[in-house]
Amino acid sequence: MHVVRRRRATTAFLHRHLSAREFRRYLAYEDELKRGGCVYGGYRLLAADGGDFPMCCRHLFRGLRMFTIYAPDGEIWIPLVAPHTASSNPHAEIAEGVQGLSSVGRRRRDKPPCCDDPAQPPAMSEEARAFVARVCLGVQAGMRPR
């Protein structure tokens, strides 16, 4: 069983924008992550160099996207859940804060699964580790998370 963590801002977004029924649906997605890990993470995001970036995205409902990062200790971080609309692209927004992540995605048919084996989640890169420390844990540059 994995531990799933989300940012306070993500939790606040969920409570503000989802009905009680939708929030229960969202929690069911988190439960899938807890049980099956990266197999339920959706697809791998594109790195700026054209390879796979160690962050995944899952399409939920009503255009919502859930982004996940997999820590070596088995924790799964959800740094962002946001709607993808004609005027808002959460992938591009998150790419602004994560070095090495492409701001454009792949075509639908070219998106690889987040992982094939739950025992082998995408290895957390230094860029992803820095993003989790800065955005999810609130650690300033040069400091180590507790």
C-alpha cells in the first residue's frame, strides 16, 4: 500500500471546485493509486529533451488532470489537480516550474503508460525532487526537507 500525499493548495482546490459526489469519485482515484501505484497514474509526461519525464498525468472527469510524482520511498505526490480547458492548460503551467519538463504534450496515441510494473515507478529525477521539495513541501532552495 502506497502513501498518497497532496499539496494543501490541491486539497483546497478540490474542496472549492468539486461537489461532494465528485470529491468521492476523486478519492476513489487516490485509492487506486494507494493500492496499485503508478499503474493507475495515467501516462508519462514528455521531457524537454523528447524522452519520458518522471511525472505522470491522469485524466479524471470534467476535464480535470491529476499529476503524480513517485518518490523512492513509495510515497506518491499529487502536486496538482486542475482543469484542462480551451483557456487553461495545467501541463504548460506545471512545466513553468519544473526544469526538464516539456511545456507541450504528446499526441494521445503516443502517450506511454506511467509504468508497466507497480514495483518500478518512474524514477524521481533531481528536477522532480526539487519541485516536490519547493512546491509540495515548501522548502526553499538550498534547504533540505525534514
